[in-house]
Amino acid sequence: QVQLVESGGGLVQPGGSLRLSCAASGSRFSDDLMGWYRQAPGKQRELVAFITSGGIINYADSVKGRFTISRDNAKNTVYLQMNSLKPEDTAVYYCNVYRNRRYNFWGQGTQVTVSS
């Protein structure tokens, strides 16, 4: 059974940094697309960034130049380094695994709050 566990969220001041981690278990993930989504109160869940098994990366325009996604296949872990955080980055961040263009797996989410 696939399980995704996020960590690293918290409260940070504007301009600060956080690093999110997502530890995956229950399967092999090296062939999967892995990514991060977020959902702010009253808004739809949106893609933040993804990284393919081959290392191709895509970012939402709103986070380009500030966030960096990476993965460690040996550890079955995907990371999201978030710098220069803004209040509008406040949301619950979810880890996602997309497999065989068919299956979606989600973590439980971790809260990120950017506030002074």
C-alpha cells in the first residue's frame, strides 16, 4: 500500500524559507512522476511543481525562481525547498505521486503559514 508522509511545514515570516519533505513507502517510486500541490482556504488545489523520473521539472509561474523541487530515489523522497516565502504561499501542501498516467496517490498534507 502506497503511503506518502509530508513533513517540514510550519510558521515562517515573509522572506523566510522552509524545506518540505515527502517520504514515500509501500512501492517503488523511481519510475513515477512526483510533485507538490497546495490548497489555500477557499481555493482549489493547484500544482506547485513536479519532477519526472527522468528529472524533468516544471513549476507554477507563481513560484518560479523561489521554489526548488528535487528527489532522492534511493530514499523514496521528494523535497520542496521554498525560499523568499510570501503570505500568498500560505496553504496546505500535498505530496503527489502520479503513476502510469492513471493512478494518483496523495499525502495527508502539511500546513505552511507565512505571516509576520
